[in-house]
Amino acid sequence: MKTNIKQFTEYLLLFIGLQLFSDCYNKEETEKDPYAVKYSKVIHRYNGINDTLKLKALIFLLSNLKDQFFLQSEWTDRLNTVLLKNDSITVLTLIRTNDSIHRICSSVFSTIQDDSVITDSFLIETIDRAFETRKYKWSQNIPFSDFCEYVLPYKTGNEKPENWGACLNSEQYLQKDSLKQIKTVFEAAAYVNSHLNWIHATVNYDYPIDLGFSMSKIIATGTCYTQARIALFILKSLGLPGVIDFVPSWGNRSDGHYWNAVIIDNKAFPFDPTGPNIGFYKIQFKGLGRMPYKISKVFRQTYAVQSNSLSQLNNSNEPVPQIFISKRLKDVTNMYTPTSDIVLRYHSTISRNFAYLFTFNDKIWIPSYWGRVVNNDIQFENMGRDIVYLPGLYLNNDETVPIGNPFILTGNGDTRELHPNMNITQDLQIWKKYPEDVTNNILKGDKYKLFYWDFGWISLGEKIADTNRLEYLHAPTNALFLIRDLTKGKQERIFTYENNKQIWW
């Protein structure tokens, strides 16, 4: 009896989904679902052959098609022509011309909606290509919901739709005979990763817009973002539930990072394209000889619109930071690191529906995540620990304003507010301005300036170092500090001073 009820429920949900795209709607209902008429042929194709799963896949693609877009310009078309004709263009040349190309291209893009170029035949190719991958033994047990989100979509970013499956058909290492020894998702993902050494990794170059696989293969150069997108095309081609996850900015340093992961039983097993084995790193990333990179937030790029994304909830009522403009961002921080929910309480009314927690990126405070304002409380979910956060509001045009003191979210989930106390002072012995290597030591002869935070950086004065350390007397306790080399150097890092030591955040 239970099985019959389950089957009945599934067919009922499918019937409701079909009605959403039926061309039997009256005019008013059709206007609500314009894809019902536009793609009626492909709807009837799968309905006619009674292919329930492919029909569900089509519904998933169409129900999340609105606002999918790509960028296009005459300049990038010309650039593509040059790149296609010239086999001698090197990575160094691409890097050297990168700034000028971006300046030329950035102001002349047109935003084109995907549904203006997607045809019935393209949808059929996309769906049939995805279902072909279900023949692989490692993909046969992937839940259908994961298949729809991670394997089925025709794009990995905001590139122009193309039949990239055909581009990959000629790759010898993806032929059936080359894959016969592979049995598991892990083995398949590792196999893909071992064949990505043709990608030239660089931190200095990305094409001005997202590209499809065919042009990406020709250029074969890019940052971690481009590398992750290229890898994702190939993961999809083998029916692997792959994703792009990313940190917009680390919780204790500048810059961020994109990487791939395969999803198994709702767990993420991450890897860098051409990097170590699947699942090699989890909670902390670490560069060679560098301090661990702490995670404040990890987001996942999705094809499906996320109903709890800030852009979807805000509905354009308030200005939001650029990072949160997309409706297709999923917070997956708790897949990577221990997190805590935070509630900040204020006595005065906050004149916004959303507020933010900011992290310091070596120069400025940047938004890490948003929280709902409920009465005078702000609720932040799943924040990474062992990080200093600053609560504030986003006004417009990247203008921000703090609304409270910075605080430490400790490793065990407690919070400790950093409010400078000028009544109880301390003497500081400063040996470094940043905890990476010897170039960040205090250098004799350089001029330095020490600051503490109190709703802005407050100077404690300038000093020229006469030894390899600086001494500042009568500095506030319970404060957040920043030391700046006025002579040279760019790296700076916030710190507290505890037990006669600099503690870096």
C-alpha cells in the first residue's frame, strides 16, 4: 500500500508539472508560462514517447531558464577570430594584453537572454546527452535530483549556450575503451583530473567573458575560476555530479578561490583541477609555506534559482553587494567547516531589511554574508569560525557603514566583542605587519603607522624602526590593530595583542 501511495504521489506531482507547460492553457495562463508555447514541440516529444524522466528533466531546465544570460560584443567576436587563426599566441602574450582587452571590452557588452537562442533541438540534444551518461556504472545510482542539478544543465557559467557535448566526443581519453577500468565516482573524477594538464594555470589572466568549452579549450589558460569551469564540462560529460564551489574572499587574507567538487550522498569532495586527489582538502586550504586560509563563507554556483538567496528574497528593494546579485548562489559553508548561527541585538532601529558581516581583505572590509533584520535583531546563518567579523550596512555604490564593534567568532562558536578600552592600556612589541614570510618582518629604517579600530581606523602614530621591532606605549586593550609600512610593501593584516604576542586574524 505504501508503494502505491508513493507512486501515486510521484505521478500527481508529474501531472502538475506537465500542466505548467501545457499548450492547452488559456491565454492568461500561457502568458504566465511563456515557455509552454515556445517549447511545445519538445514538451510533446517526451510526452508522446511517455519518457517520464526526460520530461521531468525538461521541466527542470525550463523552470530555471528565466534570466539565464550570456554576454556578447563585437570586440570579443574579433578577439575570438584572432585566437582561432593564430596558434602562436602564448600564455605570456595573453597576460600582457589582458588589461587592455578588458578595458576595450568591458563597456561594450550586450546582455543576451539564453531563451533567445535556445531551440527545441538544443534542448533535445542537452537532455539526450545528459541521459546518455547514465549508462556509466558510476553514475547509475546518482539521485535524480542531483542528476538534474549537477549533470543536466547546459552551462557552467554565463557563457553562450553551445553543444559542448559534441566538442568532447572527439577526446580519446573519454572514449568507451579508455573508461572500461573505471568503476566509482571517485575513480572517474580522479581520471578526469589527471587529463587536465593541458590547462595553463595563472593568476593573471581570464578571458573577458565566460566562454563555452570549445573556445576555452583553444585558449586553455585562466585562473582557478576558468579552470574549474573547464573541468566541470568534462565531469558532466561523464555523468559525474560535479559543482563549482568558491570562497569570494578568505576570512583571514585577501583574494578568494574557486574549485570543483563531486557530490556524493549530499557531501562535497573537493579538488583543484590538475591538483591533488578528490577530497584532499576540507576545512583549511593552505598555500606552500603559508598560513592556513580560513573560510568565512563557501558558495556554490547552481543552475536552479535558489529561493533563499539574497537576490531572490530582496526582490530589488535594497541595493546589495555585487557578490550577492545572482539568484543562483547556494550557501554550502557547513559542508566545509564548522559554522555557527549568530544573532546580534541592537537597541536602536535598523532602517534596512538586510545587514552584513564584513571580513578584512588586507586593505578594506568587504561583505562576507548577509543577515535578516527582524525588529532590532540581525540573524546570520552558518558563519565560519575563528574569524573576525564587522557588522555593517551596505548603502550603495560599494559604500558601507559599520553598525557595531568587530567581534571574534571563536573556534568553539563563542563571540568576543572587540571594543577598545582606553582606560586600561598596554605596551605593544610589534615584530611583523603580516604573518607570511620574512619580507613582512619589521625592517630597520622603514616608516610605520599603527592603527586601532573604533568605527574607523584611528592612528596611534608614525615611527621609523631603529631595530627589527616597534614599540608602542599606552595602546588600548581589547582592540583590533593594523600596522602599515609607509615606506614599501602592500600586505597588511589585522591582529589582536594577547599575552605579549600579535594574534593574526
